[in-house]
Amino acid sequence: MVTVIREYLYLGDSEAELHTNGLVKVILDLSEWKFDLEPMKNEDDRIFIHELVSIITHCVDAEIPILVKCHGAMDRSPFIVACWVWFDYYCQDKDVTPLAAYEEVKNLHSQTIIHDDWMRWWQNIV
């Protein structure tokens, strides 16, 4: 399954690239990113998330189609895409909460699971 989040930004599962018909030029595969339901407990995770958001921003700004994917597209990839959605609004001086960004992704990509502990961490750093 592939979901269009914004122009040039796609979200999908492990089979997603098979359904993009060559449109996607960059694939950000989070399938091997391992963390439990209490993620981002150290600075390395925060830096990694920042780098992922930077990659997505670069691609979208340069109009390079990017697919963010993981195994089921329910946890990791929707979370990172939600981080980017929030950052995109923030850069436009729009007052959007991390939860609102996460819910926007969930509304577009219904299998997204919003994890309360991830939200608590995220809201503590913004």
C-alpha cells in the first residue's frame, strides 16, 4: 500500500515500491530501525530522527519523489512522516501540535498507530 502524504512524499509498507511505477526516486527504508515502545531515550535517536526529517525536506523541496517505508507502515515510517509534517508546518509559522501532525498522517494512512509514549517524548522536545 502506498499513500500520498504531500506532493513528492509517499508512505508505504515493504511492498510499496512495487506500486509506485518507478515514480519514486529515493526510498527511505526504516525496516531495520530497531526500537521498542519506549523509543528515543538517547541523543542518538533524536539526531537520527532529525537527519531523516532533513532528508525528506531536501527531497520534497527539490521535488524529488521520496517513499518512506517500513515493514507494515503502521509504526516507524508514519511516525517519521508525522515528524516531517509537523516540521513543515513549523517552517511555515503554522501553530500545529505534534499530535495534530500525527493525526493528519493517520487520516491519510489509516493503518497508522499513534503511540502515546512516542507522543510524550516528541512533545517534550518541541
